[in-house]
Amino acid sequence: AMEGARVNTQILAQHVGRNVLVVGRVKGVQNGQFVHLEGPDGGDIAIDRSSSSRHYGSEFVEVYGTVNNDRSVTEIRSTDFGNNFDLKLYNEAVLLSNGEMREIFN
């Protein structure tokens, strides 16, 4: 089973060295080692795909991977989430699951 906190770009920083689940919108080209995602809270997440052979097959993806010191995420596996996904709504769920209620109401 995939064990890991569901994170946005802010909460990601609290999980260096641990495995997380991040959902985002694929930005730019999928060539080279890194692919950038727009995270649920609008921030940028660099995904290190050097050990992954699978191309992302949709605009939105969920990545399970390990958070590096530089806040990039080394992908372990990924799941296509289609081309219509509400990142804002998902971000609220992320905040709730991390006990970050206060941020929603600021």
C-alpha cells in the first residue's frame, strides 16, 4: 500500500526524507530528469523522474515519492488523474488531512 502524507507545496517542506503523495498539473515538457507540477496550492513541485520510464498520460497526476532536501520529489510511482481535476478543492482536503484548518479560513 502507498503510505505517505498528502501534501501541497507548503506542507511538502515538513516531510524531507519521507514519502508523500502529491497531486498536480503537469507543466512544460516531459523530457529530461525533472518534470514540474503545479501543486494543489499553486506552487511549483519538481519531480525527479530519472528512475521512471512511464510518461504521464494526463494533465493531472498523482505522484508517490520521496521528498529531497531541495524540496524536489523523487518519484516512486505515479497515477494519471485525467484532464479535469479541481486542484483548489483537493488543496482544501489536503489542509484538512494535515490539520491545517486555520489556513482555509484566513
